Amino acid sequence: MELRQLRCLVAVVEEGGFTRAAARLHLAQPGLSAQSRQLEKELGQPLLDRSGRSVTPTEVAGPSCRTRGRRWPPRTRCGRPWTSTGLLRGRVTLGLLSGAPGHAFDVEGVAAFLAEFHGAHPALEIALTEDTSERMQTALLAGEIDIALLGPTWEEPPPGLTHRTVIDVPLCAAVASGDPLLVPAGRTTVPLAELRDRPLICMPRGTGVRASLERGCARAGFRPRVAFEAASPQVLAQFAARGLASP
């Protein structure tokens, strides 16, 4: 039993048929049907009732898919009641935002959890990949990764994705000592409109920070002029401290 087979089965149940499920998973319908039948063959029992106008789960598959198919770890729990040995097999791929701030996100806690989960399910392969938020969002929708920590590039999540906020911090303008934005002394906030004609330092396109900046500037009536880009927040701070984006 592979996790990809379970993902396909859950999609067929949720969509009520192979055509819509294949479109959702970006797969060919014959291939999707073949994977479902292969899973039924491996388990030795029917999982889908194909006799009606829409495909429905059998009594074996229905409760498990409907109540467990969308929980984390994705797709793994759906298959547990059907395994004869109780040993999960397959692969779960997790995405992590490149340069994720360790001081804000408990990366060590994630590592400890993954180690514990792997100890409980040694036959289940766990893969970790780093990428930009935009590319991970595309990979999630294509089923190439199962869960990801990313900075959302959307105002509303696209269809097919659900999310939970784990970090919510405001964007900050970091400037070198003596910058005009620091006047008057003790100033703590800066309207985005004051950044209209300034060269800016920011993370590259495809990141949540960059998307948030561009949306905010658009609402303020201008397009930000990004002069320097870097993928690491620490590097961005060093650039700002050196006055690389001074007016």
C-alpha cells in the first residue's frame, strides 16, 4: 500500500467520481482508476461502489476516508484500518520555507516530533524539502508534497488548500542609523506611502514577505522599487545596516 494510492482513493470519494478526481490531482483518468483497483486488489476487498451514477465508498472505506483523510499526517491515517499488519508504508514529503526564522518557529520541536513519528512508523519514509512559498504552494496542489510551512502568497487560500497560521508578525522597516525615516526621534511606525520613492531591500518574488509588501504597497497606490534581493532575513538586515537602500 502506497500513500499515493490512498490520496487518489480519498479524492475519488470526495469528488464522487474519477473524472473530477483526476482533474483535481492532475492525473489521467485511466491511471487513477487503475491505482484504485490495484489498491483494492492488494487489500483483498472492494473500497469503491461503481454501480451508481456517482462513485461512493463501501462500508469498509467510507468511515475511514471521511473522518480521517484530511488530518495530519496527510493520507496516512486513512489507510491504517485497512492494513493487516498495522505497519504504515509509503512516503510523506514535508516542505519547509527556505531560511525559516528559527527564533520564531520551533524547528527543533519539529525535528523532535518527526523523530518520534518515525520511531512509531519505521516503514514510512519521511522526506523534507526546502523551497520558496510559491513553488511549495504549486507542489501542494499537484500532490508532490503533503504538508508545508510557508509564507502565504495569497490573500485567500486557493481551492484545494487548507491552512493554519502558526506565526503572525508585522513587517518591519529596517534602516541604517541616521536615516530620515527615524525622524522625529522615537518614531515606531512608518506609513507605507513614505516608501514610495525609496529603493528597497526585500526577499525575492515567490516569498510570502515579498507578496505581503507588494499587496500593501498596491493598496497604498504605488509599486515598490526593490533594488536588492536576498533570501535570508539576516542578510537583508546587514544590507539595511550598511545603508544599501538609503535614499
